[in-house]
Amino acid sequence: QVQVVESGGGLVQPGGSLRLSCAASGFTFSSAPMSWYRQAPGKERELVARISSAGGYTDYGDSVKGRFTISRDNAKNTVYLQMNSLKPEDTAVYYCKAPTRSGDYWGQGTQVTVSS
């Protein structure tokens, strides 16, 4: 079955960095575009970044452009989100989305808290 597992979240000070990982299995990872989303308390889930199946195309939400970088390693079935220059407004639960033939699968999320 499809599994999507995020990790790497935590508490970080403003200006700091974190690297999130999303390990996926149960589908043809190398053929699937992957995405990171986030949801802050009281707000709708929003797209953070997405990457094409081979990694040649990436796209970012306006609020994270120039600070976040999405990448993937198809040999490890893993997608990453490098987050630099973090701000308090980046505080949210970060989710990975995997599109499969049977529908979209989401992980359980990983909490990122940016606070001094």
C-alpha cells in the first residue's frame, strides 16, 4: 500500500534552517510529481513547493521563493524541502503529497515551529 512519511520538523529560531524529508513507497515514485504543503492553525492548507518526476521542474509559493528549495532522490524514493531564513510565519504542519493512480496520498505531517 501507499505510504508517505514526513520527518525533520522541529523548533528553530527565526533566521534558522531546517531540512524536511518525505519518504514514499507503494507506487512508482520516479514517475510521480511530488509536492509539499503546509497548514497553519486557523488557515487553509497551502502549496509550498512542487517538483516534477525527474526533478527538472520546480515551483514555489510566493511566500517561500528564494528561501526554500525542493529536491528529490528517486533512488531513495525521497523528496526534500530545504528551508532557510525561516520566519515565524513559516510555523505550520508541513505535509507531503503523493499523486497515484488511486488518488492523492498525504503523510501525517511534521510540525515546524519558528520562534525565539
